[in-house]
Amino acid sequence: DAKTTQPPSMDCAEGRAANLPCNHSTISGNEYVYWYRQIHSQGPQYIIHGLKNNETNEMASLIITEDRKSSTLILPHATLRDTAVYYCIVRGQGRAGNMLTFGGGTRLMVKP
Amino acid sequence: ETGVTQTPRHLVMGMTNKKSLKCEQHLGHNAMYWYKQSAKKPLELMFVYNFKEQTENNSVPSRFSPECPNSSHLFLHLHTLQPEDSALYLCASSQEGGRGYNSPLHFGNGTRLTVT
């Protein structure tokens, strides 16, 4: 799986949008971009994933650049409960996709 | 509730003990995983099972022994561990689908293991 690069930490004001960037310049054509988050002492929680189109669900939006070398996770109205470590992961298909590799992630601190 | 249940939540064991971690998934998935998360380190993939067969062993020491009796249950048997094996052990499951598409992994909340 391709390597990803994320800033180690970010702050966001409560109620504002949190935009978390991720670089994945070596992504290949059939690899998906996944986002997870981990709140302290819990297992990682799936947020969203996409291949090349922008995606939105009840938790977040995922914007993938046209060349697919980077993406941004958007939490539209951050709350204190969104404070967590956010992981951007590139994942292959089929059995190769089972080797899901986590990096250091971005520690998002939402402040009142 | 994530659909993946791990027991126990906390475990303290001595280096000469033998213990087992249990994971059960209620999602109908066909793949299960063990991850290790040490303090201030990224998650490390340990083992992967597809359709009850082990497909990945990420150079894990033999003192960790996985068992997958069916597609809903996964165990991690522990013996003669070292203090540096203290970590959060996470189980996950997913559906490996046709035409290469895999569903997202769903994680349990882990077992916090302390080796004394």
C-alpha cells in the first residue's frame, strides 16, 4: 500500500470546519483513500473512503484532487467530541487490501 | 457498538502465564485481523485471516499464536510474553468481496494488556 503523509497535529475551533490534509503521491490507480479516527482508548472508527470522486456521508466529506495525489477530510462543524487522531490510509483491492497500514495520523484538538 | 466485541477489556499477566484474547464479530464478515498498538506508535498489523485461513503473518514472534475456528471468532493465545509486549491489542473484521472490493475494517475497542 502507498505511504501517506499527514501533519502530526492540528487545532480547530468548535463549530468551525476542520480540514485535515493528506498526501499520497505514490497512490496507484486501483487504490482507495480511507479515513479513520481513533478516540482515546477506543478502536479506530471508520469515517469515509473514496477512489477518485468526492464523497460525503453523515460524518464528513472527502475531497480527492484530480491527480489523486492528495485528499482532504472535512468535518463541517467540529464538536469537542471530534477530538481524536485521524488516519489517512491508502488501500489496495482484493487480498492486497488486507495489509492495511496505519501511519502516525493527525491529532485534531477541537477547542471551545 | 461496533459489531466487533473483544474480551477481556483489560488483562494483567506475568511473563510465565498463558492467556488468550477473544474477538467475536457480528457483521457476517469473512476476514479478521489482529493489530497491536504500543504507546506512541502507529498500529501494527499482526495477523490476517480470510475465510478462516491465515493469509498474513507480519513477522510476529511465536509467543503470539492466533486461532480462527470460524469466520466469526478470532483468538490470540499468549505465552511467555515480555514487558515490551504490553500494548492495546485490537481486533477488526471486513468483507473481502468479489471483483477485488473490500469493505471498510470495523474495529473492536481492544484489550489493554499489561505484562509484569
